[in-house]
Amino acid sequence: MSLEIRARQKDNIIILDLAGRIDVNSANLVEAIGQCVRDGYNDILCNMEDVEFIDYMGVSVLVIAYKEVINSKGRMKLAVVPSFLKGTLSVAGLERVIDMYATEDAALKSFSEDKVIENIQKLQLRRRFKRLPIDIKVELKTKGGRNPICLKVDIHNLSAIGAYIYGCDKFKLGDEVILKLKLPPKQEELVLEAKVVWLPDKQVQPHDFPGMGVEFYNISIEAQQKLLEFIERNLSFLSSD
């Protein structure tokens, strides 16, 4: 199912109800948002409730659309993102760039500079995905032992489903990599298979460039349990400070 877009307005905010797939064939989303901006509507809310699928090319479409809005000094937010899409958006780090809200009403209120509601939504999102901000070294190589390879680059955040790795620009979207890291304080080594699912845009996310988001796959129960325990332990430590 291709992406369908229905537009409506509330106050001076354009709400785009999206339905179907957001992928490489979703240029109509960029066109629709561009038209909104040209018509003078700089506050845009994308209702994602009926979106059935998004891949890393779809994430790129959202980033391009977002750039169109911020280049016009506008604001773009997402609302009602289905739970089965949140993993992809989380690994891509998109929630650190585009504000996301559980309900349309909460998103609309945020356009009125309701900072209390906005901060609550962001806190809930961070807790749900349990992303651990961290700075540990990691080694990367292409699956199969071929070049390229990145040694001693940094993981900046870690979850049970993936990580954001900073300082490596040798891989492209879709590459399968072997990731080796040591979890402090015991320096317990984990070797994980991962796929590159997101690359930051240098203009939108200069502080994340160069780097990449990876999603773990074929992860063993034992390795996943070690990751979960490590994340829980360190999040508890951070919250107690």
C-alpha cells in the first residue's frame, strides 16, 4: 500500500493523516509538506496512527521533510506512532530530532509552547526504550571478514535492540557488521551481529556526524540478557545521582 496523505487544519496547524507505507516511494510526503510550507503553514503535525510500515529509506524521507520545515523556521512533530514502528525510529535516533507524542492532543498542545507536557512525553519515550547514554569503545568490521573496518570508535547510546556508533563513516545503509564491545566494569566481551539502518544527515544532526545507527539481529538470549542487565543497572545508577 502506497502512502496516502489527508490534510486537515486546527488553528494554524496543518495535520497530515498518513496511511500505508513510508519507504523509498514516499516522495509525496516531502511534496505535501513542501506545499504546506509554501502556503505559509510552518507548524505541521504528522499523525502516524495508520502507518503500516517504515524502513530506513522511509526514515530518510522523514528527515528530508523535517529539513524542509526547519529551513523555513517551522516545526514538525509526529503523533500516535504505532509501537511496531518505534524500534526503527529509536535505532535511527529520530526521537532526538523530531518530537513524538503519544496522542494528537498532546502534540497539538506542544505547539502552544506547553513545555511541561513536552518534557513529560520525551521522558516517557526515553524510559520506554531504555536507551543508555554511554561512552565505550567498540570494534566494527564487515560481516565475513572483508574490509572496511573501524577500530576503537565510540558507542554513544545503547539499547537492547541496537546502538548509535560515533566516529565511523566507512559503512553504508544495509551493511551487515560484526560489533565487538566490552561491558564495564568486568570488561565482559560481547560479539554481536548488526545491520546499519540509519546514517545521520550532516546538516540536521551535525553533532552525530559521522556515525551510524545499527540494529542487532541473530542475538542470543544470553547476550541479550547481559545487555538488558547492563542497561538496567546503569540507568538505575544514573537516576539515583
